[in-house]
Amino acid sequence: MADKESGSEQDDVSFLRTEDNVCLSCTATGERVCLAAEGFGNRHCFLENIADKNAPPDLSQCVFVIEQALSVRALQELVTAASSESVSLEYIYN
């Protein structure tokens, strides 16, 4: 029974549901940046610097709401298909 519970917990971590909030950050460079976009539904994204202590990042631009359920692996493949840089995913649950 413990195996079933741990398997269920793993599914919760590796599967994104609709309305989940996701923060994407680039780890390919030494810089600390987050993927950001202005406005809802905007497909134009940019990198927001999160390392500058004098200019804190606008994290509201760095959180994306998932409209379609998909796995974390599928999301990684979608992001890396358009880019050769590695991307790490960090969950922000509502």
C-alpha cells in the first residue's frame, strides 16, 4: 500500500493539471534569469534577470498558467524543441 501512495505522489509531481502555475528558469548560463511575458495570452517572451539586488524582478510576469493538462516531460520537450539551452522547471502551486 505504501508503494501505491508513493506512486500517486510521484504522479502529482510529474503531471501538470489545468490552472497550475509554472515558473520556468534557464540554467544554461551562469546568469539567474526567468522566462517572462507581459500580458495574458502574449506569445512574445523575454528573460527577466532575477540576480540584480538593486532591481528586483517582476515575478508576476514569470508565472504561466497551464490551460491544457500535460506532463512535465512534455512541457520540457516543448520548451527545448525551440531552443538548444537547458531549462529547469519549478512549480508554484496556487
